[in-house]
Amino acid sequence: MGKKKRAWRSGCPLNASVEILGDRWSLLIIRDMMLRGATTFKDFLEGFERIATNVLADRLKRLEQFGVIEKRMDTRDGRKTNYKLTQKGIDLAPVLTEMVLWAAEHEDTENPELVAMMKKDRKGFEAGIREEWERGRGKATMR
Amino acid sequence: MGKKKRAWRSGCPLNASVEILGDRWSLLIIRDMMLRGATTFKDFLEGFERIATNVLADRLKRLEQFGVIEKRMDTRDGRKTNYKLTQKGIDLAPVLTEMVLWAAEHEDTENPELVAMMKKDRKGFEAGIREEWERGRGKATMR
């Protein structure tokens, strides 16, 4: 599979996951790509949680280095950059689903429509995300 | 359900999850409780990733504040403190499973036995963790 050798703190797979994703923002950026169809720097800045410009730039760079997202030139405007999830990035859908369901169960959160959809037909929900992604675009399904 | 009102950055359930768990260490501490039966401060310090004492103290405090773990007096030695997952903490098993499977698929990691077990019988694996937890103890199943 050509996996890269990296200097992990341990060989535990969970450790690799938290080294890549263990911060306040990375999974929110991935969520915005998966569920809100965010592709540009501006799209991410407009997320609900108001990420700071410098933090966003840093996280996008890291996610790209880890092969979770990739940069593409905008086909209509070569000066613009679009971000897209890779296969590796889209494979995070089940991680996101479990984290959403856990918080919805135990914390006072919003967006019950999303949670209900995930609970009712989890596999269908994840398949839908993959389908959208394969069509090369995203649709807003999340507030 | 008596969920606490908190000042989240947004109402999105995923945001609540990353506000609680989004750092390099929290999920590793939970892993050590779930899979290595860690209960004492010393147990956590001996984890594979060599967490620093001050970071560990901070994370344990945060996880306790969020109701993911709880502190108990050692029944044999009242001066000692044990940490235990709450129901909310044990409910993180599916999140951990997905993160392990994702990294095992996409990164060069170790512990193929754990990954094989999760893949072969995911529900059985998670049920086993719950069972161990309900018996009030943990067993080492992870390197």
C-alpha cells in the first residue's frame, strides 16, 4: 500500500490517529468538507466555530502533509486554490459519525436532524457522503 | 437526561466532541483505561507514548470535569486515588475503534492482533470492553 514511514510516538494505531487529528480543529475542517461542501479557504473561515486564519492555514497544511486532503487549482480561476478530501480523508466518515453520536448522547448539542439521520441509517448516511464525494462536490446537510 | 449547559463554540455535536477530546492525549488516556486496565496516575505515566506529568494531571482533571472519568479512593489504601471510566467514558469505545481502524488502514502502525480482532468481530470486541468495565476492572489486551 506504500504507507509512509513516520516518527510516531508509539506504534499504536490510535496514537497515529491522534497525532494526525488530535486537535480542536482538524476534524471540524473535515466535517466542513464532508457535510457543508467547503472547498476554499474562505469557506472554512465561515464555519460555525470561527477558526482563526493562522490556525486554519496551519491545519490545512498539516492535513495535506498527512494525505487527508489535497490542494487543487480552481479549474475556472487558476489563481484560486480548492481543497478536496482524499480517499483517506473520506474514510474518516465513520470516525465523525461516532463522535457526533457520542456527543449527541451525552452533551447538550444541536442539529437533531443530523443525529436522527445518522442513527436511523448510519450506513446509508456514510454511503451518501461517499457518493457525493465521488461526484466531486459536496452538499450542505449540516447547519 | 440532565445534560449540563456548557459554553460551546457551536451547537454542532462534533464540536462538543473535539472540545472535550480534541488533543493529543485524552483519547490515549481513555485507551489505557479501556485496554490496559490503567487506573492510577503511575499507570498512565507508563503508557507507550510517555506523557509528561503536568500534561497528564491537566488531562485527567479535564476528563473528570467533563464526566468522562471519575476519581475514586483506593479501597485498600485511602491515600491513593484510582481513576475509572464513567458510562460516558466507556461509550467512547466505538470512537476509539473507528480511529484505530482508520489509522491501521492508512498508516504504518503496529499491533495487527488488535486490529484483526476489531475487524473480525467489532461488536464482540466492544461488548468485551463493556463487560470488563462492568466487572470493575480492566485487562491488558493492547501492547
